[in-house]
Amino acid sequence: MIPHRLRNLHRPDVLRAKLEREQAPRTTLSFYRYVRLSGVEDLRNELYAEWEALGVLGRIYLSQEGINAQLSLPTSNVEMFRTALDAREAFADVPWKIAVEDDDKSFLKLMVKVKKKIVADGLADDAFDVTNVGAHLDAAAFNRKMEEGALVIDMRNNYECLIGHFDGAYLPKADTFRGAIEEVTLRLRSGQGGTGNDPEILLYCTGGIRCEKASAYLKHEGFTNVGQLHGGIIDYARQIKAQGLASKYKGQNFVFDERLAERITDDVVSTCMQCGKSSDRIGNCQEVTCNMLLVQCEACAEEYADCCSPSCREIHQLPNEVQRAWRKGRSTRSTKTKAINDPEGLRRRIREQEEMLARIGTLHPELVRAGNFPPQPPTIN
Ligand SMILES: [Zn+2]
Ligand SMILES: [Zn+2]
């Protein structure tokens, strides 16, 4: 008998085609729980087999400290999935959030990974009491405290805050959770918020999970007045819709799946990093070794062929075999975010490259020669 392989072995394009053919509507949802889990490896294999049978696709992290799941599944199987979750004591009644805007194609495969932590936060958990968390606030209470002048802090990474955030929130420049919490602590200590030594603090993040840690950390650091948006932006969006409240969150919510963002309000809070015009169209540079995340308006997307710069555009437009040869040994995995805090730097690079391009006709002479692209004129002896 062939044992169950318990992992996906198909190529992304095959998976995407399969998903495109699928007729049944899918539901995208997410949940997490801090809970002591034992036998995590076995549990991982059980969950993979059980959930794959239900048509679940998504990214699930398991660790001894709990579960963190973002997934989609055929809507007709949602009830069976709920029953399967509730049947496990550790996951019984775990609240989940259903994505508001849903194009059904959020995830291509099922991935269940065993991790050291369910959120890679880089914090030394034993240094503070992770269970001493801030007060959980619902959307209405969060709005009210905002109106009373509380200091709102975005606990997401810089690239997640770009295209949407709460009105007037402090947006950290860091691109890791640990960096963000250190930056926030420093800022609060130095009183830059102008709100005294122990201000009323409101934290929020995508789904609420990071604020559990962040609020405990800030309390450990001596701040006593710490509140957090329960269920994060995802559940805030659901609550304001259900209760007819005004959204103090403006723009789009950055999400970690194929969609990159879901719209909460029609406000556009960002500008194109290339031309500076109002835009909240977000994407990755199509030159795959660059992959830089950027906000790029339609016109610039056309001008730069969905790339971040003339240099990347030139590589992206070379014949595939030349690109492949060039990519050998280069990493294509990171999502570069360096332009986010420095769009001016990006625009300067673009200007310099355009000048050079106008002068010598190429930014990558070796590549163009190697690929004989465009064809070199025959040399005359
Ligand atoms: Zn633009
Ligand atoms: Zn690029």
C-alpha cells in the first residue's frame, strides 16, 4: 500500500489551472488559538489528511503553543470543517473570521507546517508574561476610544500599513514584528506621541494575533493602559458592516495570500511610488529575483511592464532562456520592501537608469550580449 503522501507535489501553474476549473464557490477564513499542543508532528499529519479530504487549501502553522490558520475551502464543506474542528478539544469553538471580499482563489495548495512559534515574532517569550494581555475591544469600543483621543498604533509591518490603516495611527517603519515593537516602545518612552508617560494605547493588526503578544510586551514594559482590537482589522470590517458603524479604518487591508489586499473602504491612502500620484494598487515587481513590493499606478505599471525600475523591466523583457541563465543561483524568495520607506530613492534610481538607458541603449550590456538580444550587427573584419 502506498502511504498517504501528506504534501502537495504539483507545480503552481498546474494548481492554478485546477483551481480555475473548479466550479463550486470557496470560502476564505482564518483563525488562531494559543493552546498547548502535544504530539505536534502526528497532529500535523492527521490534520493534513483530514483537511485535504475536505478540499482545504491554505497555510497552517502548528506549534506547541497553538495553531494559526489561513485557508479556503468549498463553501459546501464549511459545516463539516466546523464539526471536524470542534471534535478536537484543542480547537473546539475556536472563533474564525471569514474574509469579506472573496475571489475564491486565495490559496493554491494546502500547507501544514510545524513551527517553533505560530507567529514568528522574534521575542523572548520567557522574558515576560505572554498571558497578561491588553483589554480586548470590539469595533464600537475601539471607535469610541479613538474619538476620546487614544494613541492608535499599527502593529503590522511597514508594507502592510501602506494601502490602508486607521485614521491618524502611528505606522512603524520596521518590516518585522520585533522591529516594530521595539520602535513603538522607544517612541512611547520618548513621549513622541505627546501623550505623557502612560498614554491610553490602542493596538491593532490584521487578525488580532500579533496584538496579543504586543500588548503583553508593552504591559511588561510598564504601560498600563493598553487596549487591542479583538479579531483585528478583519473582524472590525465585519462588525462595522453588520452594525452599520462608520469605518475609522481607511483603504484596503493587506492580506497574506494571492489577493494581497481586501478593500475595507473606498479611500485611497497611498501614492504610486514611481510617479507620486494617488494610487493603492499594490503588487510585486515582475522581475522575479527582485520581487519588490510596491504601490504602482496603472500608468506606471504599463510604462515599467509591472516592474519596479527600467533595470528590472529590461531583464523581464529578455528572452526566457537568457533570464533563466541570469537567475541561476539567485534567490527569488524574498519579498523586498526597501522602497517603502524611501520612494524618493526609488524615483532617483529610476531617473538615473532612464538617463543611462537613453545614453547607451541598455542597462545590462553583458546580458544583452550573452543572449544576443537584440541581435548584434555582424562584425566587419
Ligand atoms: Zn505612477
Ligand atoms: Zn524590480
